[in-house]
Amino acid sequence: MDYVPASKDDIQKMLQTIGVESFDDLLCGIPKNILKKTVNIPEGMSEYDAASLLTKTADENKNINSYSCFLGAGAYDHFIPSVVKALSAKPEFTTAYTPYQPEASQGTLQAIFEYQSMVSELTGLEVANASLYDGGSACAEAALMLINSYRGRDNLLVADTLNPFYKEIIKTYLKNLSIKLTFIPCENGTVSLNAIDKYIDNKTAGLIIQSPNFYGCIEDLKNITDKIHQASAGVAMVCNPLSLGILASPDECGVDIAVGEGQPLGIPLSYGGPYLGFIASTKKLMRRLPGRICGLTKDHSGNRCFVLTLQAREQHIRREKATSNICSNQALMALQACIYLSWLGKKGFYELAEQNLEKAHYAAEQAASIDGIELYFNKPFFNEFTLKIKNADVSQIVKKLYGRKILGGISLNNFQDNPIKDGLLVAVTEKRSKEDIDNWVTALKKIVEQTKYTGKL
């Protein structure tokens, strides 16, 4: 639709209808002294001087390209091919809005449909929606799905190895519902099977578990899902999508709902967002999925076309039974993930996952060879692991590494409710070269030795 500005005659007619002669007369009622004090704004400057000032200010920020990054915990430094930005930045996509009218939104609907198809293929589950805001909100939505799918059950089990941020989001979502949250303790970095037997009962709606979990360990999912299903409850799994390139899919592990953070799929770190939450489920739970689902159909001429197949229709007529109305979902992020996966292909996706696995295990082996450092858990892991550093302040070690232009990991002491103390959570992606890893190990060794001999950092 073209924008048609108001003419001078149109403006004059509107002013006459209102009863004023000019636009300025509309503002005459605003007190002239509304601003009680002067604003500390510098004098104006030329465009060149302004650009130079802004560039100088921006250069004070520390960006990921200047540091060797080993940070993880849900956001990872992966390589993003230039094709992702080149295609997703096209105005046809960046200006698109919610596709209510399929006849005018075929491009957007097709992109979402392709994204959904890829998420279903990755997870092995039958249906996926048009994306959510981030991994945390997707996890909370999975909690709501379990509660609403197993009505009459008010006990929800949550693995203590779940990302702490996700735990807090679940608590917020369920705060005003009569739902009991039971946190299952971990044993050697993974959920205790004996603890599940202890806490599960006929009031249990399901379990939310993460694998690879917050500490990087891979959970024994098949045995866990079997236990939960024997109690006629459901399982929601949080997963790193990249790990699905080599690990068994959620469907193969018997999971009912798979969710996670899609940031590893071609989305930059960007100071923590915007990101992408993906969610997929079995066909049985399809009508509990939040938001909307795009589908493939044919028009009256028999041509292939795309439509909104399912959406939270009850929000219009039976609001008490509605699922969450994810309206402004992260469709642009989903498009980036779709382009990224298409560019990689199946073989490339497998090779990328393999690189992450091999480099992380090399880094873990080298770090664990340092006197005073060992792996916190004797468990399989993907591209993230936890180190135990003896007789040292892990937070100070992280600061020392930062001074050497290395983002060396995350101190687990930063998380208040975390049962694991003095741990260093480390992530290694395909971007970390052997030289990067060796430099990190060398710096870590020197800092630990300095602590050992001097008693301080």
C-alpha cells in the first residue's frame, strides 16, 4: 500500500474542524517552563566530527573478534557464513510482519515452513512451530505444555542440571499457578536415576531435563524417559541443536517435547539477543504447541501454497483454554537458522558437530593435564565441559585470563543456587584453532602455578 501524505488543504480542514488556526496553536497549552533544568548536551558538531566521536566511543567496547572466546552456558561463538546475513537482510524479509493474509505473505510463510521442517528433522519429532523468543521461554512453554497435557497432575519435575536462567524463567511462568516444582538433584554431573524414583508419583505431569546439560554432560535419556513414561507422564528435553548432528535425536530417546536455544544456528552473540527459541513435539501434543504452525497446501488452481495451519484459535473464543499467543515471534531469527542449515547441508552439519566435539575434548585433555586441575565429572560431553580448579578463586582466574585477551570460561560461583562450586564452565567451538586452545591452556597453567606458589593471584 502506497503512503499518501495529507495535502495543505487536508491539514487546513482538520485544523478548522478542531477549532484552531495552525498546528502551533495545538501546542500553546504546553507550559514553556516544562523543562525545569538545562540538559547537559554539548554543542552541535559536523557529521564527520560526530562520526569520529561515535567510532572512538564504540572502540572502547571489547568485541568478540579481539578475544579468544571459550564462553558458553547457552550462547556460543560460532562462525556465521556471509550468506546468512546477505539473504536474511533483504527488505522482503526485514519488513515482513505477522503473516495473517497468506495471499500477501507466501515468502514469509514458506521460510517459516522450511524452518519448521528442519527443526522436525533435527529433533525427529513430528511437528514444530514458527519459533519462540529464546531458549528460556521455549523451556517454560514446554513446562506449560506438560501441565496442560496431563491435567489433574500438579507436580512438575525439573532436573537440577538445567540451565539456571531457564529454571528462573520456569518459576516466573508458573508463579501464580498451583503447580509444585520438584528439583531432581544431580549425581556426578547428571540426573540421579534413584532420585527420579524417589520423587515421581501419580501427581507428576512430567520432567524437564537438559542434555547436554548445563555442566556439559550428556544425560542417560533413554533410561530416564522410560521411567517417566512408566508413570504415564511426559518428558521435555532442552538441547543444543548443534549436538543433534552426532547425538541421538530427542525422538530416538523417547522425548515428547524438544526445545532449545537456536542461537548456534547462524545467529550472532549480539550482547544476548535477539535469539531464537525452537520447540517441537509429538503429533499427540500438537494442539498444545504455543503460537502458530505453518502448513503446505494447494490453492483452488492446484498450485502449492503456504498457510497458517494451526494457531492459538482459542485465544479468540475460549481464552481460558488458549495456548500462549506468540505473535511477534523471532521469525527473522528463524529465517537465519533456516539459511544457515541450508548452507551447511546434512554432511556439513555433521562435520561441524564433529569439529566441536573433537576440539572440546582436546582442550579438556590438555587442561586436565595441568597440576591442580581436573575434569569435574567423569561423563561424556559434547562441546562444553566443567573443570575443577583446586585451591584457587575461579572468578579471579577468569579475570586474569581476560587480561590476556582470553574469555577463558564462566565461573560457576556466579550462580547462587548452583550446587557445583569452584568450577570453570568452558565451551569450545569450531572457531577455536589449536593455537587458541594451546594459548588458553598455557595461560591457565601459568595462572594456576602462580596461585600455587605465591598463594595469591
